[in-house]
Amino acid sequence: MGTAKATVQHATDYRGILRNYVGGEWIASTASQTQQVINPATREALADVPLGTAEDVDVAVSKAQEAFWSWRQTPPQQRVQCLYRLKTLMTERLDDLARTVTREHGKTFEDARGSVIRAIENVEVACGIPSLMMGYGLEDGAARGIDEDLVRQPLGVFAAICPFNFPAMVPFWFLPYAVATGNTFIVKPSEQVPITQQEIFKLIEQCGFPPGVVNLVNGARDVVNAILDHPGIKGVSFVGSTPVARYVYRRAAENGKRVQAQGGAKNVLVVMPDAVLDKSVANIMGSAFGASGQRCLAGSLAVTVADRAGRAAAAIADGARALKVGDGLDPAVDVGPVISEQAQERILGAIQRGLDEGARLVVDGRGAAENRKGFFVGPTVFDQVQPGMQIAQEEIFGPVLGVISVDTLDDALQIIEHLPYGNAASIFTQDGKAAREFRYRAPVGNVGINVGVAAPMAYFPFGGWKASFFGTLHGQGRDAIDFFTERKIVITRWF
């Protein structure tokens, strides 16, 4: 296999290197090293991102703290005017932003476009903060002549540590809500996909936010640790793998911060005997192989119930074989590359483990890795998977789907119950009783009924249970309001 790994190099100057956006200005990082940003479909070097320092974080926090008091005093209905302008600009640039996502991440253009739309939807919901942030009160609530009220107040500087798989969307699970509620904010994009946020911050620059309200700091582990440790940061939002989510949660919480840390997943798609097979399989294809399986809502296990003739399993395999692999900018392509050569090698290793464990490989996507210039793995399907196999337990984060056959819905639910993760699960059925039992018993935060990707709209929180989430309040919706504000009880009497 060819080598074109993202190389680390010493920076001699900052020409052509991505910059941070801090205090309303584009400034150079203090980093001495950069990393290439690679188009995973072509191995083309797109940019150099600085591997930032704790000093970069300190400068951003200082500017955000300076901006906080004035921003907090700005009425919510005025704060959201900046978000209205951002929504307009992002909508006007929708296709350009989607192309940028595809170039640096690899997902298909339509998938990228949908993710940008989800980012815009979060801006739109956050524009309702003047209503969503309202508290409540009661005259004579404590006693005669004593009123009692609850009000919400912002806390200060928050930060988001973002993953590679949704360069536009995930930061917007947090940013709009944080600033609309009166906080100031720092975005740390993944060093693998920093360009989308560069483009979005060029739009943010035009929206009228006072300097220091919204900031962008590039970097990798050193920047993450600096965010987790900085005493000036009140809370941290994170999305990524479970081991890193656990680390972020522990270290940030030990430093007295609020934390919401979204981890990994092993999502199950249950196919009942009465499922509408063609529509169900189409949903399963999108769930398992959309974004090349690189998302925390990807379906990675299909559990067929009472599939005596193997019709459902065969239809799933046929659907996977029909998908076209290639550059996501090609409108005929269904599955783009994975993010890097390291990810490609890890996924190929997982496929080999499945074979070693005795699962049967019915659709082999390994050929795409050998025959293409980019970091490709084709849709891969195993059947005869057993629930105890590593391939049925581990998060692969690639276009690999395992098929397990069971006798009853109860058997399928037991598989979900014994998994360490609890992000999402879906059932395909026309039976209302089965659907209700599934939604009632499945121990996951997001449930789909005849929906392959159970992605909540922006006005609902993004659920996650067990090892898929560390914290109490999730991203999006009313949870976001509670996370980014503190409640204060005011008891008043006038003599």
C-alpha cells in the first residue's frame, strides 16, 4: 500500500499555514510544528494546520474573558441578531461549504450538504434563545408579600473539542447556544479537518459579534489538554471516541468544569419478519455506509429476526454490492474514502479479525483499498456473526456491517442490552406492538422506527447512554440551554 501519511514538519514561517481567529483577528499560532491536511480521496495536500500550544489557548481565553461581561449584558434579542446574519450567510454559502467538507473529509457531496444544513438548523434554533432562556416566577411564592423567581445566567468562557467526521455540524451543536445564552466561546476543530471552520469563521467575522465572543484555535493533543486544564474555561463539549471522551470527562471534571462528552457507538439495526424489505434495506445502506461508516449514529450490526430463508440477509448483501465507491464530489458515488491511511489500516485490521473469529465475509470491501489512489475501503458485510465476537462488540468506525440472525425480538434486545455502548438503535417493522416494545426496552439514547439514522433535529437533545456519553446534559435543544447557563433563585420582599 502506498504511503502519504500526514507529515509533521517544522514551520519556518506562517505563509500558507492556517491561522487562529482570536479576539476578532486572524493571528498566527505560536506553534513550531504543522501538519498537512490531506484530501482523503486524492491524497492531495490541502493546507498546513498549526499544532497549537497552551499559549494559544491562554491568549484565546484571555480575549474571551475580556469580551464576556459586555456580551453578557447585551440583551438576548440583540445577541441573536448576529446568529440571524450567520444563518443567512451560511445558507448562501451552503454548497461551497459542503464542497469544502467533502474535500477535507471525503464524504459524498449530498452527505456533506446535509451536515451543513444541520449546522444551520442549530443556528436557527438558537435564535429562539430569548424565549428558551426564560425562567419563571411566582408572586407571593414564598409567603405573603414575598416573590420568588428563577432566572438563567451565563457562566463565562466555554470550549468545544470537535471530531473529524462532521467538520461543519458538530461545532454547531454547541457554539450557537453558548453565545446566544451570553457566554463566549472557543472552537478547537480536528486537526484532520480544520478548513471548514476556517471558511465558517470568515462568515462569523461578518456577523457583528464583538471581538473575543467567538474564537478558533487550531491544534492537537497539547491544545486539548490546555483547554481541559485552563482555569478560565467554565465548561467543555467534546465528541469523539469513548476512550478519549472518558479522558476528557475525567480531566475536565477534576478541574471543576462542566462537561458533556459524546463517545463511540455500536448501533444495532433490527429487521423484523414483517419489515418492508426494499425500503428497510435502503435505510440500512445509508445507515451503515453513509459517511463511510464514520459517524456515531452509523449502523454497524444488522440483527435479522426469524429470517428463515435468509431473505433479509441476502438483500442487505446485495444492497452493499450495488454501492459505488469513489471521490465524494462525483455525484454517482455512494461511498467516499475514510479519513486517513491510519484509519484505512485500522478498518482492514478489523475485517481480518472478523475472518479470524469465524464470521463469513459475504461482501469484501478490501479491494477498494488496493485499487484506488485515496484511502478507500468498500462496503463490507459479514454474516454468521456471533454476539460475543470482537467484531460484534467493538466500534470499527468504517464501512463494515455485521449480520446476526436471531429467533425473536427479545433475543435482539438482549444483544443491544449487553453492548457497552448506548448511542442508537433502530427497528424495521410494521407491527406497532413490536415497535413499542423496542422503544420502551432498548437502552439507547436515540431510537429509530423504520429510520436507519436516528439523528435528532436541532430542537431535541442528542441522546447517548452507557459508554456513549459522559455527563448529564447533551448537545442541542433545551439540554444546551441548561448546560450553558446557571439557574439563580431570587426571593424578594420590599418593606
